[in-house]
Amino acid sequence: MGPHYLSRFFTPRSVAIVGASERIDSVGYRLLLNMQEAGFAGNLFPINHKREQLLGLKAYPDVLSVPEDLDLVVIATPAPTVPGIMRQCGDKGVQAVIVISAGFAELGEPGKRLLQDVLDIAHRYSIRVIGPNCLGVARPSGLLNATFGDGIIKDGNLALLSQSGAVCTAILDWAKAQDIGFSTVVSMGGAADIDFGEVLDYLATDTHTTGILMYVEGIRDARRFLSGLKAAARLKPVILIKSGRHEAGSKAAMSHTGAMVGGDSVFNAAIERAGVVRVYSIAELFAAARVLANNYTLSEDRLAIITNAGGPGVMCTDRAEDVGIKMADISATSLAALNAVLPPHWSHANPIDILGDATSERYQQALSVCLADDNIDGVLVILTPQAMTNPTEVAQFMIDGAKTSQKPVLAAWTGGAKVQEGRLLFADSRVAHFNTPETAVDAFAFLASYARNQILLKQIPSPADAPAAPDTSGARLIIERILSEGRDVLTAQEAKAILAAFHIPVNATVKVANAKDAMIAAETLGFPVVLKINMPEFSHKSDIGGVRLNIPSVQEVSRHFTELENAIKNKHPDIHEVGMTVEAMVKPASGRELMIGVVRDPVFGPAISVGLGGTLVEILKDTAIAIPPLNAYMAEQMIAKTKAAKYLGAFRNLPPANLSAVVDTLLKVSALVSELPEVLELDINPLIVDEHSVIAVDARIKVQTPRQLSRYTHMAIHPYPHELCRQLQLPNGKNITIRPIRPEDAVMENEFISRLSERSKFFRFRQALQALTPDMLVRFTQIDYDREMAFVAVSEDQHLPKELGVGRYMINPDGRSADFALVVADDCQGLGIGTRLMATLLQTAKDKGLSRLEGEVLTANHCMLALLEKLGFSIGTPANNADAVQVSKNLHE
């Protein structure tokens, strides 16, 4: 693999600035000045047809007149001139352009047409574009500052991506005051071509970047955005601010879920799934970055606080409650140890108030006890300036004590000049330091969120996780018939049929059109029964008094039917026929009412919610939200976030509800929305759960004709492709499985690589690799199945190794071709495993719509070249002194 295709933006050897100027108040002047002041080591070419020289540099009238090749062109001229400049860039062979200019989509239709002209030219010439309407790009380590911001950007290890140029400059200014540097700064602007996802791909493997800060206003491509977030977050912390909440169409929603679940709540669920931490201010952004940069490990979120003043400790306890952090219970052993080293009047509880005359040794002893306590996951040390306390000496003691523990140690040195020297010591240590205790608690909360979200990131569920295979084709046929009738809202009976197709328990329901039919249905079902209005016009039946419960006899069924019929016709004279259903009455003595819902977010697709149900659902607003597909762990975490979690436990005389049945139902709903893109909204309310089971008593479903071209394109996260698993038999009679790789294959993959001969390792990696690094293991096993694929050949045969071989492809930026790689264990070669892996890769790539598979093979790898030739690959001719050849296969042949 060569340099990343975005490298031209961040490590260019030559840069042209179109619109460079000597007018001090112009963008072109600031761009040129910033490039010079950054010390750019490459060739810099100002473009201005009115000047022969600018800031001591020879100026050129246009891009084509520059005598050298250009890696990067920055355009800062009026919007109408940009298409012409883009054509010049295309003729010049430029492949990277930053469009600083504004005046495009933000100006309405004329601006949108102008932007489309720019993009059409870019695509024609294979030019990639950052912008328009952006601040620019900076790479301090490469002495590149192609922005029009004010002043020099300090080199560091944080990357900054921002959709807003103004917010970008505010963050840079704040960071300058905090002495924080950046590896990369990218102002995305309109993101008309290159979006967040692609830049995140670059930063994920960038060795100069250890953490990523983002400011986001809106998302164009949810799947690419989440894919890039996940790729980056697997390797380094990603912290994000989101503004600009979009409408989720809640006012028009027919379901309770649609009325309650908005775009911002779905966004939260999506980024949690991607392993990202969300913050809400610039100060929080850097607080989170400061604590996450230290690579702390956190299993739970039990915090201990050590302080020399009671007030700040109490304030922190309140703040911990606000942000959902548990205050640790100090163990009996630790209490005894603290009693032995602290004065008699210490607080004897958490917060640990070691009193105003605390010495450095007292701080050190208290910290040592806390770090050794298994009940404590992290420690916040607060120091307020006191006459008897040396802030600098205490800081050094904290730094030394933290070195021996993996638990996070945070410091809040409150005050000014007296504590400044201690803060400077913390700046070069693993102790994250903060000016106020509350900010430190927030930072610990971010760390806890990061730990939880990293677990979610590693979950790659499949629709096959649902306990039983659903009747997907039957459900789809029902929906197609309903849509063909010109309806998009299912009746209760139809909705329950869809649920039943996915094995979600429902109560018996009979559709009736008159009192006689209602009496017959009730007698058949057995008393008591429920009578409900069943008409698309009335989605929420209880709102119009359209539900009659606990009806005990045929006579009462007839009376209630007549009353409801007359009430509806009196209120709605245009209605001539009132439809109803008779249902079996479900009211177990220990039953609890929940609601499970689905809403289709305009950006992230289906979102599933769970919480307390019943008629007060919109008042209670108890919802936890997740993006499908789900697995059992994710479903359990959803339930744990709700008030309903306590409701499901044992209380008073009620036994605990069957939690596993609720989890099972969530998995079935996940499978339903994954496999049925037709479903727009869904409510199961109430879902009644007791100690034995669950049952869906009422359901609403809204559907549409799907617009997707391939499976799962309606979802922001591609499920584990269980359907691609294949059982095969080798010529020697041994059975093997070829399946997509999973995160839990990391140990197996590492063992496989370690078993390879030095020759095989060199053929695969082109270096003397002894073992995969942790980052490589993550990258190889936690993949995005939408834009890449890796198949492992595995066996349960005791005479064969667990992993026999692996083949993978990664889709190129053009979206039409993919690079591939293949390696088979040395002791398994000659068994046909490579042939089967390559055939699987080829078929999967073809089904994905790719047109070409390509790669580079060492000329000494004769076995691989022979295999590829047999499979119809074109084998290139090695260039002079080259040790590798290009190979490719047209998948449409």
C-alpha cells in the first residue's frame, strides 16, 4: 500500500494559493502569510494575475503557468471563478484542492448549481476537494498552515475536525491559551466532496495523532460517517461536539416513539455505538481530551475523592450524582488503613476529607490506600491553597503515586499563583489536571462513557442473533399487499401478524365489523375480552375512548360495540362503517407495561427505543435508544438505562419480571427492522411482561415502499453478514468453514500470523514481522463490512489448525475497485484453501457491485501468481528493478 490518498492535503511538496494578495484585510494575504510563517519547506506559488511578486515570492497569473507540478491548490477567489480554476487544476494534473471561497449552497439554488459545476469538474479530472466555505487545513509537524486563521498553530498530538470555521478558530484560540498543540487541523466547511468519514480514515492510522476532536453540525452520509468514526475510535479517543439539532418529523409521527425520539437522541445513540464521547462545550472538549489521552483503563465508574477542604468535596459529590458517577464505598480494610495514617477527625467516608492542615505525606498515604482498594476505580485529588500545604510538593507526590497504578488519578489544583507550579508538573505527567473540581468530575464521567462506548464499539451483532429464524418473506408479502391497497398504516391485526412472523408473542385478535361478529369472536376467544377501535384514522385508540377493557359477557360486548359505533359516527359523520377488534384480555397479576418502539431517523435510519409503557408514555418519557442491529449485551444495556429497569425487578409483593424475555423481544424487533426496510415506525405498547414471559397487547406499524438497491442500505451500521458463512469440504475430505472475520477472532488471528514462516510473512506484509501489533489486530479483526471484507477459513478438525487462511479486500476511494490480500498457513497450502478464499472474495466483491479487484504481488511469490492466473487475473509486467507486479481482475467478465 502506498501513501494515503489524502496525503497530498497534509504533506504536500508544493502548494499554490489562488487569490494570494498583499491586501492585509484579505483572505489571500492571510493564507500566504500563514504558509510563510509556518516555515513551509516545499515550493510555494502565489497565484494573482495582477501582481508579479507577493510577499517576496514570484507570483503567477494562473495555475497553468506554474512551472512545476502541484500537490495542493488552495482557492480563495469569488465563487463564480472557481469552476474555471478547477478546470485549470484538472489540466495541470492537480488531485487535491481546498476551496476556501464561500457563495455556494448557502446562497440557494444558484449557489447549488455553481457547486454542482465544481463537483462535476472535480469528478471528471479525479480531483478531491475539501470545502467549500472552509477555514483550510493545517499540519504543524509538516510546517503547513493553509488556513486564514490568526497566528501560528502549535504542534501537538490532537487532531481537530470542524464543520464551522468560526468554531475552529475559537477552539484554536482556546487551545493556544492552554498551551495545547495539534497534529492536524481540518475545517470541513460545506464538505461537498471529502466528508468526515474520509478524513477520519486518514487520522485513524496517522502516527502523529493520538486523539481526535470534532465539531459537527450535520451529517450527509451516515454510514460513511459512522464507519470513519468507528475506524478511528478503535485506535484512539474521539471526542465530539454536536450542534444544530435537526427535525425528526416528530409532529407528523403516528407513533408514540416518533413523538418522543428526536434527531439528537438518535445521534447520541449512534456515536455511543461508534465508541465516541460526546461533550457540550469547548472546555469539556479539552477536559475529555486531557483525561482520555493518558490511556487509562476503567472497568467501572466508582470514584473516590481526596480533599483538604470539605466544601469542594461535597460539591463534587453533587456533580457526580448529576453526571451519573457512583461515589465509591470504601472497603473496611481501606477504612482501617486510613484511620491509621489520618487525624482522628478526618471524614471517615468518601469524600475523604484529610483536613486543611494536610501535609504532602498525608495526601500520598491517602492516595496509596485508595489505589489499592478494589472498590475504587478512580481517584480525584483536590487541593485548595492552605498555609500548611505545599501544592508543588503534593503534586509531585501524586505524580509518583500514580505511576504504579493503571487506575486514573485526576487532580484539581484550585486557585491561582500558589498552585501554578504544581499544575506545570502535572502537564508532563499521567495525572490529568483541572482548574476546578467539577470539571475534573466531568472528565471522569467522560472516561466512564468512553469505556462503556468502547464495549459497544466492539459489538458486531447479526440479525441471526434473534433466537429463531423469522418468516421474513411472509411478513414482506403482507406489507406489499397493504401498500398495493394505497395504505401505509397497518391495522392492529396486521401489525400483530408482522410481529408474529418474527416470533414476538401477541395476544389473539379478531377483526369485526358488527356487533354479531364481535359477540361470536368474544365467545370463541373466551372471557374477559377487550374491544378496540381498529381504523387507520385513529392511531391512538385510547385518546378517543376507543378501548373497552375487561368485558365479561356476550351481552356486554354487544352494548360496548353499539356505544363505540355511535360515538364515532356522531363525532365523525363522514364515517359510515366502524371497524373494531376483539382481543383476549391480558392482565397478569405481576405484569408490567413496557413500550418498544422504532422510528426512522432521516440521517441514521432505524432507531429502537425501550422504556415504560402504557397511556402515560409521553408524560413519563422513559426511553433508551440504540441503533440496530442489537445483540443481547446491547439490549441489556438499553434496559439498564431506563427507569423501567427498577420496575422490572422485585418490589413489594411482585416477583422479578422475566428480563431475558424482554431482551429476546428487543432482538426480534432488531431483526424485524433490519430485514424489513419497509417499516418506518413501530410501537409495541403495551408490551406486558411478568415473571414468565412477554406479550404484545397492542401494536402500530407504518410502512413505505423501500427505495434501497441492496440489503441493509437503510441502516447506518451494517450487521455481521451471517449469510456469507459457508461450510465447505476440501479435496482431502476435511470440513472447513469460510466466514467473515469477527472481533473475537483477534487471538486466533495473532496465533495464525505467528505460525507463518518468515517467507510467508514477508510475502504478505513485505517486512520481517514477528507478530501483529495491538493496533494491527484491531484493524484486521474489527472491520466495517460495508466498505471492506475479510474472510477466515477455520476448522474444528483436531488434525488442522484453528485458522487455515485469511483473505480480505478494502474498497478504494473510487467506490468501484478494491485492493485485496491473501495468505494461507504454510502447513495448509496445497489443499485448495487459497482457491476457495479467493473465489469467495471475488463473488462477494461482485455482489457488492465492485467492478475490479486489484493488488500487488511479489515476483518471488510464484504460488500466488499461479493461483491468480488460474482464476483469470491479469498479471502485469514488473518495471525495471521492481520486485512486485500489479494484478487485477475485471469482475464483469
